[in-house]
Amino acid sequence: MDRLDAGSARLRLVGELDFDTAPDLVEAAAELRRDGHLELQLDFAGVSLCDSSGLSALVMIHRAGRGPVHLLDTNGQVRQLLARTGLAELLAAPPRAAADDARAAG
């Protein structure tokens, strides 16, 4: 987890985002929101699998927050799931300059 500034944070996800791990992601995001981070960036570079429970977690995180949720470095499987479910536009990556700045800070 990286706290990028007072209003945003990035979570680096590793492994599978599924029935067993999705609740942990929802709780981690809720904790960041309680700490005042409105914008969340979820780094999917280390995610090997995302199933329907993972997608549900993403929707829950989006609905529970007052700021945007951005997905970074999604693989083909995750991009395909997001496109099929209509979540791709809802959870779009931040503008390229913001993503580059976030990586340089991390």
C-alpha cells in the first residue's frame, strides 16, 4: 500500500482476486477511505486471476467511496472481464500523466 498524498492511495494486488481474497481487498479499501483517502488506485500488475467475486469487490469499493477508483496494469483476462461486464468505463485508469506520476512516486 502506498499513500500517494493526502487524498489518494495505491494498493498493489498480488495473486488471485477471488472468493477467498476479495473480502480482504474490500476491507483494505475501506480502511484507506476511513483514513481520508478519496481516490484509490488498484495496481493489478501482480494479479494472476480475477473472478466474479473479485469483480463484485471492485463494485463494492466503487460504491462505498466518495472518490474515484482506478485500475492500473490490468492483464488481458481482467480487461476482458471489465469490458464484458461494463465496468471498464466505471473503473478506468487515471489519465496517463497521473499514472506516470504515481509510479515515479512509488
